[in-house]
Amino acid sequence: MSLVLESDAFVEGAPIPVRYTCEGDDVSPPLSWANLPEGTASLVLIVDDPDAPDPAAPRMVWDHWILYNLPPEASLAEGMTSDRLPVGTGEGINSWGRVGYGGPCPPIGCHRYFHRLYALDVRLPSELGTPTKDELLLAMEDHILGRTELVGLYEKR
């Protein structure tokens, strides 16, 4: 069985409900995982949008949420904030230049939002602090036991 990432708010390839976007409450959706590879010591979650700013002519990947050192036995309830994250979880800097969740808010068209979960064989060093996505990906290198993704769609009303 392979690693699974799920949400009670939306399914693979379906629209993300407005509640989790800039047009709603802009809170993080609930996320849970199963079938972790043997030896998983921590998890990394990266939520990004490769369609920015315009899906017809994407020019960048917009990072919405970056978490690392998530405990394998944890899950993420709806509306996670820094003070509610599982103990030991680190946060990275998103494309707004801050930590925390920033929901879908596409300027034009229907965008894809990739929720990528990585199972690692180590806990990453606390010296990482608040890394960028690129810094986190570099630190994860050679430690990935498995990965999966959950893709949701959103287009502003």
C-alpha cells in the first residue's frame, strides 16, 4: 500500500471549498495521512500553486504553506495556526514572506493547488529555522522514503 493524503474538505481533482480560500475564511483544510512507509521519522507538507499568476501562461510556483517535522502519528485539523500545530512542527516561509497557511487566491483562471506530503527517515535539524521551500527541499534530499499528493482546484467567483 502506498502513502495516502486525504482531506475531509475536498477530494483529488475537485474544487477546494470557498471556506479555505481568500474569498472565505482563509483557514487551512483538514488533512490526514495513512500508509506511511516503515521507518518514517517525520513528515513534510508543502502546498503550492504551479499555475501562478495565470494558468494559460504560468511564470512561477506560489508557495501557500510549508510545514516540516510533522509527527507521523499526527493529523492537521481545520484552521491550523502556528500555536495549534503538533509539538515539534517547524514552519517555512511562504510566498507572502510569512509562516502559516495562505489559501487559494488566484488572480485569473482556475488554478491547481498541490498538497504534497513527504515521509522522511529523519527529523530535520531545528537549525533550519523558517526555511524557504528550496532550503527545505535541499535539507530533505536523500531522506525521502515516500511521497504523495492531493490536488484541489480553485477559481475565484
